[in-house]
Amino acid sequence: MSAFPAAVAHSDFARRALALALLCGAAGAALALLASGQVWSHATASFAQGELPVKAKGGDVTGLPSALALVGLAALVAVFAVRRAARILVAALLTLCGAGTGAAALLGAADSGALEEKAARASGLAHAGIETVHVSAWPYVSAAGGVLLVVAGVFALRYGPAWPSMSGSARYERTGRTPRRPRGTAPEPVDPDRPEDLWKALDRGEDPTGGTASPAPREAAPPKGTSPARADGAEGAGA
């Protein structure tokens, strides 16, 4: 008796996990993409003529977080287009994309290569020294987006098998051959308000609307012992 309430509770939590996965995945990808266009670090380049402030955006430091966020977002959508083992693989890809996004963002926060390159380009020197590097909060925002993508992937791995699928609707997919109705038996009743009953009737080769073709009118048979031609002649003579 306790199995049914447990199944209902699991189904309810699977629906909540679906909503949370969509929210976390979309928010995580948006944060990573937004952060890639912001200034991650800035410093002052020193050379003989003086000093020059330089700054580097996320896209200048590394392009991995934004690229992996896009792949993760595509994987989140693809979770609903596949089933069974393929869904597990796509959910694992989503988790890996989130982990890669966070790791690339944290590594980019400690990378001063983009600042040095910009300083060298501004001064015209092959190598230009930069003073203390100031890191903004945007690399960590991108890393937070990666964490949200990981959360979405974990939800998909755990509860994905219970989620609906665009390719798994019984209305558009036949899991096997529907047994034909034996001859001489009345057709099963079809409820027009239940689409699944209409499709089952079509699978059985029946008309779900209940309409039947009207039989063609049959001509009256001539009397016994009289051929059709003789009967016509007799009628003509009588006339």
C-alpha cells in the first residue's frame, strides 16, 4: 500500500527537478556568456615613456567558458530529444561542460598573459612589464555559471529517465504492432475526447469517427424462370 504514495512523491520531485534543471542550466549559460564580455582584469604597464593602463576582457583571456556554456545549453535542450542511454550520455556531457566552464574561468582569473600582450602592443615593445594585476568579480561569476550547469547536469543524470521526451510520445511513436480485431467482433468504443483512443483505433485499421461507407444499391432480381431480356420484352409488350 505504501508503494503508490512513494511513486507519486518520486514523480512530483522529478517534475521539480526538471524545472530546477532548466532554470539552473539557462541561468548558468547566461552568466558565463555575460561574463565573457566583461573586464576580468586590469593593470598598469610601465615602459620608458611612462605608464599606461591596460585591461583584458573575458574573451581576451580565454574563450573556453563561453564556448562550453553554449555546448552545455545545447546539451540541456538535447536531453529532451533523446531517450534512455542517449539521455544519460547527453546529461553527462552537460555536467562536463559545466565543470569545464568553471575550471576555465578560475584559471583565467590567474592568467596575466592577455594583459602582457595588450601592454606590449600599446608600447610597441616585445616585452612590457605590468604592475599589480587587479582581478574583477567577473571570472568568478563565470565560474558560478559553470557550477549551475553542473547542478543541471546532475539533476538530468539522476532524474532524467523520468522526464518526458519529444521523441517518446505515444501519439507519434508505435512501440509494436497493434493486434488486429478478430472478424465478427464489435469494434471497441472510441472516446472522441481521448486522443490516445483515436490513434489506437487508427492503428487497428478502424474509422475513429464511427462512420461507415453506405453499401451500393442492389438491383431487384427478375422473377424465377424469366431472363432479364424476356422480362423487359414482356413489360414492353404490356405497355
